[in-house]
Amino acid sequence: MEIKLLEHVNIQTTQLEMMENWCIEILELKKGYRPPFEVKGAWLYAAGYPMVHLVEVDDPPERSDNPELEHFAMRAVGLDSLLERTKV
């Protein structure tokens, strides 16, 4: 499998508007289309791709020495070769 690009990063925040503004002003991302999910959030685009997904949460995640990543997505080709290599 050949990974082509990091598709997006998902970030949970209790301060959606502040995070959105920071991404727009500092990272120069553009706010764009986001499907009508049940939770509030924003998708911020670069080069035509929604690279940062913000999701509003009521309570911040607990901090720890082992931070957890909500999720990230990659675009790749060659799924068959990956599945073949992972057969036991």
C-alpha cells in the first residue's frame, strides 16, 4: 500500500469558534462545506481538501501523560497488497 497524503486530522474542542478562528488566521485555512452532522463543528480546507475537522464537545478530554489522538485519515492506493501482507 502506498500512502498518498494525510487526509485529515480530527480535533475535539470546547472552544469551537476560537479554534476555527485560529486555524483561519494562523494556518490560513478556509472554512468550507461540512456535512450536517448532529454535533457542531467546522471543516477547514487547504488546497481544496478539508484537512482539519473540528468537533465541539461539552467537556474537554482529560489530560494525561499519554495523550490520545481522536483520529486521522490517510489517502492511499494498493489496499489489496496491504491485505495480502496482513494475512496470517
